[in-house]
Amino acid sequence: MDTPANALPSTMRSWIVGKNGPPADALQLVPDVPVPTPQGANALIKVAYVSLNPADLQFMKKIPTLLPFRRRPVPGLDFCGEIVALGPSATATAATHKFEVGSVVCGAIPAGSVAVGVGTLAEYITVPVEILSLKPDDLSDAASSGLGIAGQTAALVMSEANVQPGQRVLINGASGGVGTFLCQIVTARGGVVTAVCSGSNAGLVRKLGAVEQVVDYILNSPVYYHLETEYSDNPFDVIIDCVGNQFLYDMCEPYLKPTGIFLNIVGGATEGVVPWVKGTLWPKFLGGTPRRYKILALMPSGNLQREVVQWVNDGLVQDVPIDSQFAMEDAIKAYEKLETKRAKGKIIVKVAS
């Protein structure tokens, strides 16, 4: 470790999932958890801000807390904070990416850490140095905490979509965490965005780059019928579903080009294997939709995180909208706000006192 042990507190505050269920039932704030020591190629981060994600709620409700390797799991995936110590074999990797003790970094914890109950909603966390990125030069620490899961998912989508200048892209759920990134980066890459969101969020997505049209899914329900009516003469090259609307794909033949692709980052309303089976294995002659379909599953990585940070530094992404910010003590309220699915951008928890 590069920082003497006596320079750090011995205990910290951390939220844990005491039992599976909704936030008010599941979460407990523990005031005296031992501060971890970074081992191997890990860094110890003093967390400043944590950005919440819908996946947090799914882990909270569905992954058993009684598993022997998942006792008292900590929620949270995204973070921004300061490196306060490095593990004994972390120095070389840190130097490669220009990190050192005192660097302000951001990222999202890897899937393996989630499996064993390691999360970010604590005052100190240890994470592999390789997953980190320096925060963007001109972005606040709070906004930088929102670049993790949402930003990396957007990077994964853009890799698969391969949007070319002039192509028309429909983004369902454009005002959410991933959607707000996609509105900006698709526009920056020369694509023309049509956004699906509520009418109350139309101003937000227009500011981010939904320059052709905003479709209010409330006024134009069912959305697939509206899209068929309005866009069958000028169908989309790419449809990105950030919500999980299976009917949007089932009915997309009139409004998605035969050469187009439908990308889903959620899995559909039923979740699980059903959307994948219907989108990839259902025979066309038995009523399957004759359009390419792919479900994307993110594995957080340092390379993706650094790509997203570069987007911000290069001006391709100029805004990380923040819906609201909560104090560490109010994390339950923050998760309850997330449950409403009405956030306009990211919900942030300020961890540092």
C-alpha cells in the first residue's frame, strides 16, 4: 500500500442488503464496517459519489443474500472517488493508465465482484486498477459517477449498431441513463435520432440530439402502431430498445429496414430467455419477425470506461443529466425514486461527507 494504514480510518459506513426485497425492506446502513485493504492489483477508493442503476434493484430483490459467498452484500455498481491506496502489485498497471494515489477516478465494478456481494455504496471500496479511468477533465465528480453502467452500455450498443452518417436511429427510452448517452453519441456520429419518451422529457432529449422527432409514448399508445403509421414509408436503420418492449420488436417489420437491426439492452417485458428465443430462434415461417435482433449484455471493463470518458473529453458527450442527488443517509429514498422509472437522467448518492 502506498498510503500508511494509520492515515485511514479503521471503520466506515456502508449500506448492505440485509434481505431480499424492495429498498425499504432490504437495505440497512451499517456504521462500523471495517475499511478494506487493497490486495494484489487492486486500488482502495474513497468514494465521493455513487450513481444508481436499475440493475441494482434486480440484484437487491433477486440474488439470494444467504449464499455463503454473498453475506451482507453491498449495493451499487457505479462510482467516482479518489485513489487513497494501491495494492502491492497495482503500481505498474496504475502507471500505464496514469493513475496514482490522489487521482480522481470513475468506473463500474466488474460482474465477478457483484456475484460475491461487493458493491459501491460504501465510504471505501477496493476494485481492480484495470477497471478504472481518470474522470473527465471538465465533468463534476457527481456527473462522472454516472458514466459507468449507462455509459459503457451505450458504448457496447454503438459498437454493435455501427451507425453511419445519415442513418436513422430510433431510441426507445431516450430519456433514461443509457438513452441520454445514445442521443448524444448517435448525433455526434452523424446519425439522425428519433426518440421515444414521455412528453414531459421531450425538451431534455431534444437538447441532447433527438433532432428529427420525439414520440410521446403516452399520447401515441400503442407505440408500435404509431411507428407503423408514421414511418413505414421511411423506416429506421437501427432501433435501440432501452426499455424492454417486446411488441416493439414483434411488430417492427413495417418501420425497420430489411437490412436494419433491433438492439435490446433489457430483454423484454418478460425478461429471461423468452425475448431471446422469440428474436433469434423463432422461425420466420411460423410468424417470427423477419428482422435482425440482438440482446446485449454488458460486462463492465476499463476499456469501455475509458472510451466513454474519451467521448466526454472530446465533446461527443456534453451532458450527463442528473435527475436528483441524495445524501448517503437517504439512499433508500434514492432507490425508491429509481423504482418509479420516472427519473430524468441519473440518480446520484453523495457518499463523502
